[in-house]
Amino acid sequence: MVSNDFTLRLENRFFQILPGQVLRVRPHDKVMLEMRLDGTTHIRFKGAYLRFRALTERPRPNHPPDQKLL
């Protein structure tokens, strides 16, 4: 399932879906993550393959830190 930040997780590996896809992908959409015998990874959604990049670490939230009021 696609997270709110357009990432996927499988076995502690993270993948970022890139913008500008053929199909519109939204958070919580179900996609198929294919791990092929030749070692390649592919992400499929409604019959189309999506462009993505593998992330080296867990994505961090990109909201600003809380600020203390004086």
C-alpha cells in the first residue's frame, strides 16, 4: 500500500514512487511490488509499471519541528 509520502516498504526496504506517472497514484492505493528472479524490482499499478527509486534509509517526516512559544 502506498504511504502518504508515496513510499512503499517491503522487508525493511523502502521505495519512493516518482512524480509524473502514466497513471495517477494516490496514498493508500494498492500496488504490486515484483521481486524478480534476476534480482530486479518493479512496481506495477493497474497493469502499468511505475517509475521509482530505492531509498537507502527510512524516509523521515518532512513537517517542520515544533517551536516553543515564549
